[in-house]
Amino acid sequence: MTRKRFLAAAFLAVNLVVFERAVLSGSRLADTPGSPALAAIFIAAVLLAAIAAVVRRRPVGAPGARWFVVGMAVLLIVRFYTPALFQWERDAASSETGGVAAERSPQLVAFLRELSAAQEQYRLSERRYSASIEPLRKWVAPPPGSSVRIVARGDTGWSARAELEGVTCSVWVRDSTLRSEHWQLEGSPTCDVPEVRAAQQRIASVVPAQPGGETPFDDADVGGTWLQHRADGERSGIERADGVRTGPYRWTARVAGPLRASVSIAGNQVFVGAHGNGEFAAYSLDSGKLGFRIRAPNWVHHEPAVTSGLVIVGFGNNEPSSVSRSFVGSAPSGVAAYDRRTGVERWRRYTTASVMTTPVVTDSLVAIATGGNEAIAFRLRDGAEVWRTRLPDHTPMGNPLVAQGRMLVGVEPTTLCSLDVTAGRIVYCESVANDAWGMGHTSPAVAGDLVLVTFEADRDHSSGQPESPLMFYARKALGLPPQVYHARPPNALREQVLVALQQRDGRERWRVPSRPHAGGKNGHSHANERASPRTAHHRLACLPCLTEEQGTELDLLHLHQFHATVSRPSLIGTVIGDRPVRSIAKGSDPSCFDALSRQCGNNGLRAIIG
């Protein structure tokens, strides 16, 4: 063997080892359709064939076969290293332009977010913000080796700057005159340079002109409960307690933060949390007066749960995790419980990934689902952990529900899990599709003995080829989750699917697809007929009227006919005849139900948005 052949064979052998280790460890090609093992086998076959072609003096087979195999190996090597080079360039650019602040210094960013929550707790008792870290150590501790400087202006605002290992991060709260750079957002820590955020991670500054005074709640205000997302398992969004004061309300309140969450109502209190900075406020239902305002340690994405004495909120974000690339959210993440009358923190517990969902409360427990493949329950009284259960995948934003002693939660890509809410034992995890995603982003709802949940099916295979039905059912038989299927290319053809499963055992009763539609530029679905220029007749905005028992479609409406706005599913209801008709929709106006009454007027029907 000549020296050149030997060096070429050695080069290919080294790359073979590098490739196999990278693929089998999951650091590369982890999202390969089917299985990463197939990619490892293919790479090994190509490189071994190339090594054999280089070593042999006389080619085997057709004269051009040697060069074809070697060419494939070279192309594979170039293709394998190219993403790494691009990633290195992105990392280099990120180091110059910032990325998100948590990628530059996770410790300092987490500390500054916790400092924001601590300052509000301090203000509740002292009626001013602290200009020193010492009084705040009851709630937060600086990272070891860091230095912290705080500037406070009474109870109107404050700013802080922290340094650690050559990185400087800062935050300003409420008072914009304390902002050191024009690009810094209120309540959001930044480090040295401007951030570069993805579209779904963007936040904004929302600062009221005047903070306004706080009117403490009295005993008569504190009544009723709100124990899970939209109040109950049917997602009615109705607080039925006698303590709610009814009447014609007409008021507007400005919250110091961007809102994505809906509100919780209990007694004469309205609770709402903000997305970008964790602002959390409580208002009087009858007057709109501010009862108290505090801050959670991170973003608030859904409404809190409310018990007789506590208001409990999950916090977290969708930034990259420093713990695992498969998790969602930069620190801190978790759940916090506050006195619902005063806003004083009673307990706080951290998780390894974001909690962008509403906690569920049952008896003496409060349970959450996280972006880190876990469901966790805490003792309501003091926040002590009661159980922790590993889930097949993560739940970024899909709110769990509690019904008949079960906690039902959707996890990515298309699995519904049922847990014994007392012990945390998994009763079943049922996968419903092999070419879809989104069940961890939608909130299940109960209807009698059924649980309804939605997912988004891929109709043009733009996210990759789905695994075969044989592999899908083999995974189900072995209790394994379906393949990861999270990719959402721009303008991909998708179809929303509604599935009804039996609560008891997870068996599918029926499913109903909507009409195929095209996603937006960021891959998300939206109800816009012009989203699909290729197929103008494809419409997401359609409303089939279904029987609850069989899911049989009886009629079809287009939502634009009555101007209903479709968002992530949540349940609101009306009555047709003498039975309730429920619509999985969010933001629908009364004309929606007028149209339902005309088109689906039979007693015993439920209207379901596909």
C-alpha cells in the first residue's frame, strides 16, 4: 500500500469513528426521521466502502465504482462538517451581537430575574425599593464571586448591575431614566451587548406613566377558587362561586408588562401575569382598582391557580436551556405561591425547565407540567415536593387538567398522558399520530367520559418523512414515545386534528381533521385563507358541528362568516335548546353562537372547531 493510500484510508477511518460517536451519542442527527441508528449504519457503510476502495489496488465492479464510492464519502464528510462550521459562525456572531442574555451568563441573568421578584416583596413591606443587596438576601443570593450595585428611587423604580467572570449584566425596572442603553427592555436582564431574539422569543417594554396606588383587599373580596386553566376541566372559563360580585363592570387597567395570559377570577379578585418581565397584578373585580403588584422570577405565560388562601403561578420562558438542549427555558423556572390577599410570597420552588402552564390544584396538592419532560406535585401548604414523574417528552404550553382523580396532560409530539394525581403514577401515555406535533402546546378538555385534544398533522412531509406505521405501533407496544417531530418550516401545509379519547384508558373514540392550511413564515398556524397561495380553497377557519359520541360531522361553517378568532384551543360555551353547546375557540364573539344556533340547532350536539 502506498503512503497516499494509507493516509487516505486513515483519514476515512478517523472520520468514521468521529461520525459514529457523534450520531450514537445524540450530539448530531438526533432528529433523523426513523432512527439515528439508521443514519449511523448508512454512514458506516459508505465510509467502509470508501476505505475498501482506497486500499484495494484493483477496483471491484465497474471502473467508475471506486471513484463514485470515494466521492460519496467526501461529500458526506463535507456535508457533515458544514453545519458545524455554520454553527461556529453563528456562535461567533452571537458572541458579538449577544444572542439572548441568558446564553452569555445564565447565572447573572437568573440572579437579576430573582432580584426583580425580591425587590417587589421588599417594597410590599417597606413601601420602597432597596438600594442594597443585604435586605434582599431573604429572597435571593448573588452568585459566588459576583459584585452587585443597585440604584433605587423610592417606590418608583430601580436598576442593578452585576459582574461575574468578566461579564456584566444589568436590569432596570419601572423607571426608564435608570436605563443605561436605549436597547434595554424593562424588567429583562441584558449583558454587555444587544440581544438577538427569535420571533417567538421577542418581548417589549410596557411601562405605565404612573405606577398608581394600591388598595388592599378586605375579607369580603377573598372568596371562590380557580383551580386550573379556565377554571375547570371543561375549560368553561366561568367562576361559579357565590362570592363573585355580579354587575355591569366598565373599567380598564394597564398592566406593566406584555400580556399573553388570560385572567383568573375568584371572589372579587382578578389576577393576571405578564409575559416579558413577570409582572403579576391583582385587581378588584367590581372597580378595577389595583390590590397589589409584584413580580414572579420569570415570564408568566398562563393564568394562575387560586385557592382559598393562595394564588399560585408558574413561571419560565422559551429561551434556550443551559441544562439540556431538549429542554425549554432559561433559569429561573418553577412555581410560586403568594398570599392572595396581600401578595406576600409564601413559598417558591424551582424546576430544571420552564413552567409556562397553569398549575392544577386538587385537595392538598398543586401539580405542574414542565418543559423538561416532568410532572411534579407539591404540598399546597408549604411547597414540599410530594412526587415527581418523568414524562415521554416536554409540555411547553399545554395546560394540564384534573378530572376524576387523574391529571391529564399533552406532551410533544402527539401523546396524551394520564397520571394518578395523588401518587404521580402514570396510568397511560397514548400516542395518536406519527406525522404530527403540537399536543404539548394545546390544552386538553373533558366532555363527559371523553377527553378532547388537538394536534397539527404534516400534510406535505416538509418536516421530514414520517416513520412507518409498523415502527409507530412497535413504539406504542413497547411503551416508547413517537419520534421527535417538532420542525415547522415556513408555509408548510398543515392540518389541525381533533381527537376524542376515553378518559378511563386512553382509547381513541373518534378524530376529525380540519381543512389543510399553510403555516406562516415562522411555521405557526393561523386562521387566514391567504396563508396558502398554492391552494386558495384550503381553509383553517372552518367549524364542523359534531356529535359528541361519534364525532360525526353534520355541517360545516367558515369562521370568517361570523368573525370568530381561532387561537390555541380553550373552551367556551353556550346553550342550544336544553343542552350545552361548546366551542373549542378563544376570543369568539356572540355572533359565533348565533351562527351555531342557526346551523347546528339540534339538541344534544356539541360544536367543535377543527
